[in-house]
Amino acid sequence: MFSSKAHKLLAALVLGSVVALAGCGGGGQSAADPAGNTQAAPAGKKVLNIGLKADPPSMDPMVSTSLYDRQVQNSIYDKLFDISPDGKIVPMLVNEYKVSEDGKIYTFTLKEGIKFQDGTDFNAEAVKFNFERSLGEKSKRRGELKLIEKVETPDAKTVVVTLKSAFAPFISVLTDRAGMMVSPEAAKKYGDDYLNHPVGTGPFAYVEHVKGDHITLKKNPNYWNGEVKLDEVTYKVFTNTSAAVQNLRSGMVDIIDEIPVKEIPTVQKDEKLTAITEANMGYQGIYLNNTKEPFTNQYLRQAVDRAIDREAVVKVLFDGYGSPAWSPFAPGSMAYSEAIDKAPKPDPAVIKDLLAKGGKPGGFSFKLQISTTPANEQFGAVIQNMLKQYNINVELEKVEYGTMLENGDSGNFEALQLGWSGRVDPDPNFYDFVVTDMPNNNANISVPELDEVMNQARTEQDEAKRKELYTKAMEILHENAGYSYIYHNYDKFGVSKKVTGFTYVPDGIIRVAKVDKQ
Amino acid sequence: MMFIVKRLLLTIPILILVSIMTFSLIHMIPGDPARVILGQEATPEAYQALRTELGLDKPIVEQYFSWMGKVLSGDLGMSITDHVPVIDLISQRLPATIELTIGTFVFALVIALPAGILAAVRRNTWVDYTSSFAALGGMSIPNFWLAMMVIIYFTVENNWLPSSGYVPFSEDPKANLMAMILPCLATGLRESAVLMRMLRSSLLEVINMDFVRTAKAKGLNEVKTVLGHVLRNAMIPVVTTSGLMIAGLLGGLVITESIFSIPGFGRLIVESVFKRDYVTVQGAILVSALLVVVVNLLVDLLYAVIDPRIKAGKGA
């Protein structure tokens, strides 16, 4: 009945298990070999490990749609312009530039002697190639650059860009992916597969991308803007942010791109680490659909907008690591002023009055669409509770993210929670969201006066005058209340004290050109 | 031999069914893939262009057959977001998950076998109570919490083992094994609880059978009776559970993979769903189904080894 074969099988199973355990025990006992030593870097090399929340899918700025791409791309590519730590736009590959009086012709004089990592020259032809590539059919940058009429190169260091109409935010667009310069040689050589073989002029050159795991870059020894101190930078994917914090604490990574709010005290208490918490350019809020009941009524929109206690939202949801908002302009923005970004404290008398004017003195109900992440559900619950005390009943509708985007496009909602990751210039954070018939104007806001002011603002070259126009636009929007701005997001970086030379820049990009590791 | 052929033939309709289900599921998820891929930066032209590029403008039946045609010739398509062949993505990710599954299973067995046997043999003593209590704890503790505690204790507090930094075994075997110990331990502890409970109850059933009493009456000592007679007869439910466990682990180690930052197969599926990279999702789920079928086949074969009556078509 019991064959000896079966005995052997079972015996082998048990024995195998024991051997495996013994082997594992051995691993555990080699405690003298600290965990960090298992990392792939050979001794003597300075390697900076950065933890990212998601895997950056594309290293080609032309086709990139993921925000995580930008973290890595900024190490591989230089841009025509950059953002300084105080949020100002500064020339990068451009030496100096002029704008014609009508705001339509931009003349860029390029820095000289710069080479791509593949040894080819960076020059006016390369810039022209990049603009044309970004205007091509497969490009995701077309929208940002669509006003370009023509690009000319009178000599090797001069590029003249003519726009179809004046567009003040043009330079700011060139501080991001649309301004990243890829090597024309490499782009031609690899075609559609270029995204897996990126070449720029930046401080680090691409080595490999193991999808879903890590991206390795190595020092560009010929970098034009000062010696690069690190030998390698590795971007590792940690989809679990709490696990990323533990890896930061144990020294497996040196910088992480997000500390969950609840873990911030842990990082702050750890004397080997620094927590950097700064408001970025993004915002979150609620669309109130101007063309759907009950929000066809301006007073009811205002009632909701004025009843939200932003300070409390930020406190409850983020322990204070968020900045209350009443406009799309974060504290670092040139259009920011407290007068337009600080909402008045909710006043029951004002809200009662608005409800009465709106014909609903006894309160009303509406449906708020939120996406299904725990953070958004919590947000929905907070808003629901806040409005309840004024007899405004919020019915939460949890919708899948894709459906929510579609509902936003088609106007199939009463209220909908969706924010924006933010750009440095005020225009891309504002124009498409509030001007009549623009693609992200989900609330169908249509105020002719607002449209006029917004169009003036995008052609006005003078910064002070632009700021005045945005202030005026925001005042009009506060009246309309078609979008209720609620808070500005915070960047929450964790940085090891071994890292030196790291400075926070309000576009949320971790810049590594000047970083060193002790 | 006939037994194996029969089992293999049965897998064909299963796989066809799975392929249809996978294909329709991803098209049933609310939200157009092209819309989600482009996100808030979408323009109407880009949206239309992407739909055409992905073939989403064709009838769904046509989409299915053109996909199946390619699958049969071994081409699972190109990932929408990563622009590399799906088969490459899967073959990059699968080894880590297979290793993690084997490691988890080994840890689980090492703990469950002795604990289960002792609990059954020393029934209603402190040994039984302690191991049953521990198993209940093991099953109740959430996986992510246990994984976090393991990291805090072994890496942050004591710096004994790495909490991330997976490297393929072929590149650096030592670093690979070091990086795999904690994830295997964290999931193994939990799975061992399931196996131990199963082994204990199955042993208890067998231990009271007549042939065991006979063996004891013939003068066999307890160790020989249990290891030589009882264990083998109690193994069938344990093998079944193990098979299900392994099949589940191969696609379902997402949490462990994400906490320990292992580029595994489970994470590939989940991340692809979020990115609406439906070509990858389809390919990965199909491969996952194939793995379940293979594991089940192996389990069936193992039944036949443990209990020859099954092969002859007589036994349970």
C-alpha cells in the first residue's frame, strides 16, 4: 500500500524544506554584511538612489504623458529654459533671448560648444529639428506648441521662432517637456523606439530601464554646466509609499518623491533624514456644472463655494500639509495674491442669504462625482459633512477614474472632483479650464468678460499687468463660482542627510546635476 | 499516459474561454482606454489618432480575432504604454514571481509540516493550542502589515537584510537570495497558517481510522505510524490546497511585490490595468491562466503518485 517511492518523495520534501530554511538562516546570520551592500553598485562609485511612486513609461519627451517621466527626463535632457528655486524662469540652453514688440517673434541665441551625449553638436539646427518633431503627428506636445508658425535658423547659434499670435506663456512652455532637446541623430536612428534609447545634453546619460523596476543613468563626463559629482543615478519604483519611507530610513534609497502624510513625523524625527514639504503649482477642487441643475443657478454655486472651510479640509485630510486655495495660483505663482487665493471663512448668514437668493432657502441636494481612491473618498466625506450643516445635501457618486474623465468631457455631472497637477505659468493652469468651449472647461463656464480678460492676459508681455489681469479674472470667476478651488497640493520629499546640494524647485522635479552624496 | 492527454485536451476549451473573458472584461471596464491613456492633456485629434492606432475603432469581434490570430503565433502584441513586446514584459517579470512563489511555499511548508503534525498528534495539549492560536493569528494578520513589520525589524532596526533591491538570480545570485528572504518570509508566514490548519484537520481524520489502530496494535511506534502511514493518507487535501495556493500566488503577490519593490508578474497586471495598457493585461492574464492550468495539471499528477487509485479512475 505504501510504496517506498512515496516515502522518498515526502522525505525529500521535508528535507528540502529544512535545507532551505538552514540556507535562509545562513543568510540572516551574515548580519555583519549590512543590507546596503547588496545593492548592485561596485565599491567606490557614487550612486544616488531615488525612489519614485510609479514607473516612468517613456523617456521621449515628445510622447510622454506621465508626470513621473519628467523626473528622469530632467536628468537626461537640458531644456531651452529652466525654473529656478524661487519659481522664476531662467535660460538654460539658451544664452539670451529677445521678444518682438508684438510678442510674436522670439529670437533665441544658444549657448555654444554643447554636445549631446552621443557626441553630436547641439546647435540651431537641432533646436529646429526638435520643434518640428514636437509639432509632428505623433507628438503629445502639439497642443503646447501649436501657435508656432515657423522656425528659422539664420546661423548655427540663432533660432527665430514666429508665432501665429502673441502668447506670453510661450517661454514657460519651454521649461518643461516641450523645451527638452533630444539628439536629432538618435531620434532619426531609433524612430518610434527612441523612447527606449534617449539621448540629451543633460548631466546624466541613459544606461538601462528595467520596466517596472528601475532606470539607471550614468554621469555625462562632458557636461557643459559644471562637473557632475555623482557617478550614477538610479530611479527605483516603490508603488507602496510607506515601504518607500522604510527604504529611505534603512538607506536603501536616498531621496523619495512622496512621503505619506502619516509618515511625515517619522521622517522628521529621524536624524538621518529631512522632510521637504512645499506647496507645488497644482490644485484640487470641484467643478460645479453651469449647465446642469441645481448649478445653473449662480447663487447656489456660490453657496457651495463659500460653505467649504478650506483650512479644515487641509487639516483633516493632510494634517496641514496642503495649502488652502481659492484660486489656481499657488503661493509660488507670479499671479498669486492672498486677496484672491484666501477664501473667506464660511459665514452661516452669508450662505443662508445665498440660498435664499437662489430660491432654495431650505437647502438643496446635489450629486458629487469622486474617483474611487481612498483619498478621494475621504475628501468627498469631508465636503459632505461640511455642507450638511447648511442643509446642502451631498450625494457621493463614486466613479472609476476613466469614466470621470469622460463625464467631465461630456458635461454628464452636477458636481465633479478633479484637480490639476499645475504648471509654472498661470495660463496653463487657468485658461483651458475657464474660457468658453476650452477642452478642460468641464463646468461649461461661459462669461464673455472673463474670456476677454483671459485672452488679454495671454498676450500681455508685462508681468505686473498680467498679474492684474489674472486678479481681475479670478474676481469674475469667484462671482461665477463654476469651479470651487479647495487646496494646493504639497510636494512631500524625503531626503537622506547624506545628500548634499539638493534644492527644492516648485515644479516638483528632483534636479540631480548639482547633487552630491557623502 | 491517457490520463495526461485527457487533462491536456481539457485545458484547450478552458484557455479559449479565458481568452474571451479577458478580452471582453477589459473592454467592459468603464472608461475608454484611449481617453485614460491621454488623461487630462487629451485633445480631440490626439484621442482619435490613438483610437485608430490601437484599433479601437474596429468592431469588437474583429478586434478579438485579430488578437487571437497573433496570440496563436506567439505574438502577444506591443504594450501600449511601454512600447515593447508584451511577451518581453512578461518574461522579464515572471521569474521574480516564480522565485517568490517557490520561496513562499518552502517557508510555508517548513513551518506548517512540523507544526501541523505536532498539533494533530498532541491534540488538545498546549502544543496544539499554541500552534492553532498562532495559525489563527497568521491568517488574520493583514499581509501588508506583516510585511511592514518584517521590514522595520530586519532592515530599519537591525540592518540584517535588504528590504528592496531585487536583482535577477542570473546576475547576482547572492544579492538575489538576500533580497528574496524577507518577502518570502512575510508571505510564507501567512500561507503556512493555512497549510498547517489543513494538515492538522486532515491528519486528525486519518489518525482515527482503523488501519492506523491496526498499525499501532502491530507494535509500530508513534513516529513511524504518523510519518509512514498517516501522513501519506492525509496529504491529498494538503496537496490540493498547496496547488490552489501556488496558482493564486503566481498572479496574486501584488502586495508583497509592491512593498518589497519586486518587479513581479502580479504588479505588472495591476499596473497595466491602471494604465489601461489592455494589450499587456490581456497577454498577462492569458499567461496567468495558463500557469493555473499547468499547476493544476501537476497537482493532478501528484495525486496519482500519492494515491494510485486516482490514476486508475477509482478513487476520490
